Amino acid sequence: MAGSTTKRPAAPPRKTSKVYRARVNPVRRLYAQARRAWDRPLTAYYLILGSALLITALGLVMVYSASMITALQMGLSSSYFFRKQFVAAVLGTILLLVAMRMPIKLHRALAYPILAGSVFLMVLVQVPGIGVSINGNQNWISLGGPFMLQPSEFGKLALILWGADLLARKHDKRLLTQWKHMLVPLVPVAFLLLGLIMLGGDMGTAILLTAILFGLLWLAGAPTRLFVGVLSVAAAIGVMLIKTSPNRMARLACLGSSDAGPGDMCWQGLHGIYALASGGFFGSGLGASVEKWGQLPEAHTDFIFAITGEELGLAGTLSVLALFAALGYAGIRVAGRTEDPFVRYAAGGVTTWITAQAVVNIGAVLGLLPIAGVPLPLFSYGGSALLPTMFAVGLLIAFARDEPAARAALAMRRTLGERGMRWNTMRRRASARTSGER
């Protein structure tokens, strides 16, 4: 018919197109589905919450298994350390829920009181009669009975909150382009905390605090020359502290050692490797560790990862590593997607803290790093380490919930939930009327 137009049928997708390749190749289809799942607004929220709770739950199981023999050797109940860790986990969960529900303004307002309280407690540690020395490090305060407090663990959280608030305010005033505003007073206060920690001899915690400081400076956009300068000063101080301590020199000498050495100075690291090697792929079974029978010191604290490898095997250790990787990825995602400078600095600082501490602990167990005496976060025994870490995880969850897309998704979910409840109520009422008529 003259003047009429006919529509041509749509051409099938070409074999070279991404759509065609995704349809034909199951691997590509799986990858595309995974990418869509990663890009969902609530992915970071669920990853942080789920991985943190799973690490804590698995840690409770391993603390019970790894500490039974130690408790019995001390004349205590086999569940003594587990019960203390369980109480700390319950308190930590409460702190996590409080932190995730607190508004960001309140977090910023708490930064200065937490910093002042941490410094005060860290000074008290050095007062004779108040501070308690454990394993050669005087970083503890006795709270009466079996309960102890390590203020330096709260110092990490204090530095992150206070440093993030300080850098955010300077960012709003566009002062971070000047070196003096980027360094002062952040670096002097960090050095104050480091000095108080090193007075007690705890170099492991000092290393983690230094990592947090560098993480904050990197997130604030510090230039390379500034990094090199601060790193050089920190490295020089670290070398001096190591060379002046025979204990630290011995730990450094044990790297790659295949025997216990003179005076059994490499005993702990060597038996940590034995525990991992004897676990195989699936482990000897939960509770069936041999090394925890007095062979491996600190089996339920610094070397709990070794007992995990012995009892749960490579599958168990890789599961723990995967959970920490998921937590680290989610923290980086929160820090990278936000437009709030405080959230960026705080989320990056918390992620640096947890990731660096996990690397230092696991690296020491694997014999790749010197033994630093730091626990595996959320996993090892120790309430003083667990409480601030769970509060920090609550911070990350609060930041993940505060993303605009996440807020919209949560609001839509609440709306759908309310509609579903109303619909169910209407159905029950209609069913009740029908039954009455019959």
C-alpha cells in the first residue's frame, strides 16, 4: 500500500555483544549476577553485620575449644575463659547496636570525651599500684576479681573518632592543603598515645596505632613526600626500640626459624606452625587439638588462628580469612562511596585498624612477621579488645545505613512491611467474619 511503512523485526543480539556472551557463557552470567548483587545499596550493610557476627560466633567456639586445657591447668572450670568471653560478646553486641543506631553527629560529639578518657586511663596504667604488668607489658588496670582493662585498646577507637572529626572540620574549611594543618595536632596527639603505650612496652599496639595514623593521613590526601617523612621518623624510632630490647630482637631472629633456638626462644612460633601443618585440609576435629595441651603458649589469645587451623584445617582458616576480607571490602566501599568527610575518615580508619591487626596477628602465626602480641580482632579471647572493636563495627554499620541509597531501600522495606502487616490483618478479619456467618 502506497505511503505505508512496515516495521522491521528486531535483529537478534549479535554474537559479539555483551548480552549474547552473558546468555551463552554461564561463568559470565554468574559474574554479571554477582556484580549486580555487589552493587545493591544494602550490600555493605549486610556484609559488615554478617561477617562481624560470624567472626565473633566462630571466635567464641574456638575460644572455648582452645582454652579448656589452659583453664583446667590453672585449676579453673573448663568453660572459665569461654564464659568471660561470652559476657564480653554480649556487652559488645549491645555496644554495636547502640553505635549503629546513634546519629553521626553524636559520634562526632563523643570523640573528645573518648580521647580524654583514654589518655587519662593510659596515664593511670603507669601509676604504681594501679597498673598491672602481664607478660612484661604494663598496659592493664585491674577492675577487681578476674576482670582487667587495657586502655590502649580504647586508644585506637579514640584516635579514629577524634582524628576523623578533626580532619573533617579542617576539610570543610579547606585547610588540608597546608601541611601544618594536616599534621597538627593530629600527629602530636598520636605520638602522645604512642608514647604512653610504649611506656608499658606494648610495641604491637603501637604498630597498629601507627597504621591507623597513616590510614587517616592517606585518606586526607597527604602527599607522598609527607608520607615518606613521617614514615622515616616512625621507622627510625621503631628500629631504635627493637635494638634496645633483647626480647624484640629475639622475636625478629625467629622469622623463618625451623627449630626452637637457644633457650627455646622460638618455641611459640614453631609450635604455631606445627599446629597449622597438622590440621591438613579439614582439620583433626573440633576440640581435638594436640598443641593446646601445653605445647603452644597463648593458644586462646594470640595464637588462636593456629588452633583453628589444627582443628578445622585449611577450610576453617580460609573461611576466617574470607570473612575478614568481606569485612574489609565492605569498609572500603563505605569509605569510598560517602560524600561526608567524617564518615570517609572514620570508616577508613576502622577498616585500617581491623585489617592491619588481622594481618599482623595472622602473619605472626604463619611465621611471616615477628610475633607482636596482638589478638585476632573479634576472634581471640580478650574483652578489652572485643568491646571497642564491636563498637567500631557498629560505627561501620551506622555509616553503611546512612548512605542515601541504603536509607531509601530501608525506608521502602519498612513501608512494604507495614503494608504486608495491614494486608494480613485484613485477611484475618475477613476470615473471622466468614467463619461467624457460617
